[in-house]
Amino acid sequence: MQNNQSVLYVNFAQYDNAGRILDYLVTNFTIVAHFSFDHLRLKSGRKTNFLKVYNHGKLIEEVTLRNIRLKPLLQFPTLPIVAFMMVYQTLFHAWRLSRHFGPFSYFFTVNAFSALIGISTKLLGFSQKTVYWVWDFFPLTFPDWRIRLIRKIYWQWDKLALRFSDHVVFTNKRLQTMILKTRHVGHSQKYSIVPVGTRVYAARKIRPTQKITVGFLGMLKTNQGLDLIIDSAPLLKQKFPGVRIDIIGSGPEEEFFLEKTKPYNDMIRFYGFIKNDDDVMRIVRRWAIGLAPYVLGASNESYWGDPSKIKTYLGAGIPVITTNVSYFTSEIIQNRAGIVIPYTTNDLVLAVRTILKDTSGYAFRAHALGKAYAYEKLYPNLFLF
């Protein structure tokens, strides 16, 4: 335990336990108040917001928080209402819980907007220190003007969160450099870097089989490279009869991808959003290869962030096929834990063939790299300052 300490933790539904951060908090803090908000309001996502309170790892309270679920046409105009409800409900329950447990030791989050809520909890006496673990940089070059507007507003929130949070942590050096360059604040502050970790599973026993499954885990967005995976389906089927493609997750372009995969329903399986991480990993650990073919370009936010899906694959001993977008590709290449490809169907299929020729070797090296990012070793540093 973190010396009998408590934490208010706020995140969004799709990322609650990314990198097993929630597992770490529940295991290592005496009291954890976890606020989870479904801000994207995805069709196959979880339908509710909630607050869960843990005491010594045991769930002692669960509260359903108010949510607004509307047709996609109305989701953008209602964002201010969603934001207000998030602020109000977080502050109300933080006040209520602090009266019972006393001020929380930390307010912890990974988003600039919720980091501002955390600063408010400190000013109001509900928490003692705030930790902002910066996961993302959102370039302003996005083609949709509505998204550009949201990102411009987010930049202003980020400036305040960087300046007034007690501890600011970045997931990687590339992200830290760009954030500090564009925000023009807080250069006198001391920052630290804590990468996203992973749960490391026991090494897999590789058994030769004619049924090959490759898989994708994450948000269903065009910049994640799902187009490349789907476009590769006919060639994969031709070269590897019986091959299956599993896709786990939900996202803003889910309907588009479901429609696009209809001709390949015999080999592509969509699982949608799966709430329980153990259920996710029961599927993932059957895969021969994990796919992360991000769309190339610095305008893709994946260029700046930490590839949690890749680390999930590695922790399970699953070799990776990815494109040269994330800073982490150098680790993949150096450790021969997978293959970095150009964004083409031929190269993806060739990479599958290469890995399958040495499945045990790639799996062993992937697992070895995953062990270097075991979350239990990394996350104590988030709260050391």
C-alpha cells in the first residue's frame, strides 16, 4: 500500500485501465474513488458513467452517474452539457467522500480537462496534491473544423493544467518536448517521464496450428490503421487459408468499419467494447500476432502518445506488426519483438509470413520486452515528488 494513502482517480471509460493503471491504484492505495465517464457515448460502448469506491482493494460503493445519450447529430452540440455534468458530479462526490474519509492524498488523471477539476478539488480542500499524467498531444491540423475547435480549447485547458498541477508526468520524451514547445508555460517546473506499463503474463507455449488468428485491440478510428487491416483481408485469406482477424474495441468510426468488413464476415470477428480486462485478455492471448498499423504522419496523435495496445501485446508474449509512427518502434526493432512495416497490404502480409516462420522466437523476444514495462515497477514513480 502507498502508506495508507487515498486517491481520487478520473478517466474516460475506454481508458480506465489502460496500462493496468486502475489495477495498480486499487492494489496500492487504501482508498480509491474511481470516476469513469463515457464522453464519446459510443454505440457499443458502456451505457453509463459511474463512481466506484474501493477500500483495501474491496469495492464498497458504486454510484451510477448521470449521462446523456443522444443521436450522433446531437453529440457535438451537447458537449458543454456533458462537460458541466462531469465537473458537477465529480466535485459533489469528491466533497461527499472527503467528509467521510478526509481529504484525499492525491487527485490523479490523464486528461487536461479533468486535471482542472483536480486542481479545483485541491482548492476546495477535497484533495491534497494533484498528479497530471500527460498521455496525449492533439495537433491542430485535423480536417474537421469541429475537432480543430475542440483541440484549440483543449490546448488552453492544458496550459492551465500544466502550470498548476503539483506533479506533471509525461509518457515519453517526444511528447514532453512537443507539449512544452507548444504550451509555452511551466519551463521552470520539474517534470518526470513514466511510460505506460503492461501486465506481464506467463510465457505462452507455442503450438503449431493451421488456424492462425491475428488481432487488433483499441479505438475504432481511421488513424489506427483498421483500413489497412481490412484491405489486407483478401490477401491474408489467400496466403493463409483459415486465418481469422479479431477486432476488439469501439470508436467513432465503428459503423463505417462494420459496413466495410461485411464482405469478410467469414474471417473478421468484431467483439465490440469488452468491459472486463480479463475477458479481453482471454481472447488476446490466443492471437499469433498483434496489429498496430497506425496511419503515418505527425498529425496522428498516436505519433506523440504511448502505444498501450502494443505493450498489451508484448506483456502477453505476442509479437507486433506496426508502422513507423510511435516512438516505441525503435524498441520493437532493437529487440526484434515484431516487425515495423510501410503502410501497405503487401508489407503487412509479408510481415505475417515472416513472424510465422519463427513464431517461438518472436514470441520469446516480445515477452522479454514486455517484462521491461511491467506496470508494478513503473507506476510508483507517478506519486514520488
